[in-house]
Amino acid sequence: MNKPIKNIEFKMTSISKKIIDTLDYCKLQRSIGCIYGDAGIGKTMTISEWSKDKKDVLILFVSGAYKSEKSFLKLLAQRIHARTSGCIDDIFTSIIEQLKQKDLTIIIDEAQRLPLNTLEDIRDLNELTQTTIIFVGNENVYKKMVGSQQSEFAQLFSRISMRTLLLTDNFKIEDINKVFEGLEPKASRYLLSIAQSKYGLRGAINVYINSRNNENITDKGLKAMANKTGITI
């Protein structure tokens, strides 16, 4: 029996290339960017791959604990060694002072969780320090900027230099063959159907890993594993 695997190596899909092109452009322009779209499409994995050898890239994950204005600013302040105590104004001023001394690219993952006042703070950080800032999240982060609150977000929206929408429908058979090498055509097409569904590439990877560990990566083996894990296409 082959040694069980827990994950597979990063491969440059057409969607990953769009993400990296956006990251490269915004970093070069020192601007604000927005990468948004379906879940499970490889956003976080690609960002991690792009940033792993870059000491000037900071990734902030917006969990529920950090979605308020002060808690997010304290998180940012802690990561860049700025002041974390006192009122919001004191923390914000200290962040500006630190960012002016650095040349950072800040990536904010799950950015749709941020409220309006925090988004405005982030816009101001870009304007005052020319720090590259990239929002990453689901479609709600974009809807916040152009939807019912359009007038409130007009200033932020106008400063976004690159907007990249990513959908599971965009996956191609060539992407599947890059990620999952050596599959039979039927097996590749089946994993493509998973990747193009609500389960995304993440779902296809999970099915593949479990099937490979079960030593059956034929289309029948993949389908059986998908059914076993509750993935229905």
C-alpha cells in the first residue's frame, strides 16, 4: 500500500494565474485590489504560494474575533509592531507611522467580514502610506462596494485599481490535468465536474486524496468516494 497523502502540491491553474497577476499588479502599483468569487477555488492556497518567499507581504485573516474596527486595527498593529493599546485614534496613528517606514503588501483574507468603518480605515492607510492592500473574499466583499451601500463605498470603490472575479465555472480540463497528473480521461472529467460545482477545486482535491489513499482513482473509485463523503454532482 502506498503511503497515505494529506494534500497535493500547488499547481498553477488558469485561476491561480489570474490571482497572481492581480497580486503582482497591485504590488507594483502600490494600490488597492479586490480578488473575490466562489469558495473553494484556490484563493487562499494561491496567495500562500505567492507570498511564501516574500518577506514584505503580510496576510491577515479576518476571523469573527477581528471583524470590529478596533479589534482588526489591533491585529494589524500587533503584526507590524505598532501600538496596540489606547483608543482607536492612537492605534491608527501608530500604524501609519510604522507603515511609512515599511514597504509592505497587506492581503486581507475573508474581507467580506469587515464593516464599513474598517474598510474606510484601510482605504485611508493606502492613501496616507501608499501601502499595497488587497481584499480577498467571496462575492459579498464586492457587493458591499457596489451594492445598496454604493454611495457610502464610492470613495473606496474608486480607489480599487484591479478587480478580479473568480468562478468555479472558469475551471478547465487543462487545470484538472495539471493538478491531478496521470488520470484517465473519464476520471479527469469527473473531477472537473466537481471543481465546477459549488464544491470547487477544494472538493475535487478532497475526493482525489481520499480515493488515492483508498488506491482507486478511476472514475468509478472517485464517484464512490464522492458519494461516501456527501458530494453529489
